[in-house]
Amino acid sequence: MRPTETEREIKKAKRDLEQDTLNNAYKITFATPHGRIVLDDLCKKAMLWVTTFTGNSHTYFNEGKRDLALYILKRTNTADPNIIIKLMSEKLDLKLEREINKNK
């Protein structure tokens, strides 16, 4: 039996609500400085900032980890693109601060 138009609309509304709820959760989770520290740690662990190629079958394992980090970043970016911008800005500020302190 095929769903009616009303049933399809109800299903779509439910999916939209679930997506909005999930987007909100990502936004709240990673909007704080502590959340961005966790996000960066997950990306490092998943080898997002480095090559995953090993020259053997371990590359597939690494790509699986990387794929999960890309999913998290995609969800985060959908929730609020500014979170990733803040993360990258904070990483750059920290790197510059380290360089300044190293050259003193």
C-alpha cells in the first residue's frame, strides 16, 4: 500500500525535525572553546590534517577514520560554518603564538 500525501508530509516533517535537532546538538557541542578542542582532537586522531596513505592496506583503515572526521566536520559546518572558521583561526593563533615565543 502506498503512503498518502499526508503520511509523506508527516514523515518529511519528522525527518526535518530530527535533522534540526541534530544540527542544534552539533552547534551547541562545538560552539564552545572546549568543544572546538575536542573537535580538533578528533580530527587529529582521524588523521584529517595529514596524509593517510601508507603504501599498504592500512591506508583503507586510515581512510575509514578520516571519513568519520569528514562526516563530523560536514555536520558541524551544516549546523554553523563559523565553528570551523573559529577552529582554524584558533589553531593559527596558537601556532603564531608558539612561533613568537620560540623566537624570543
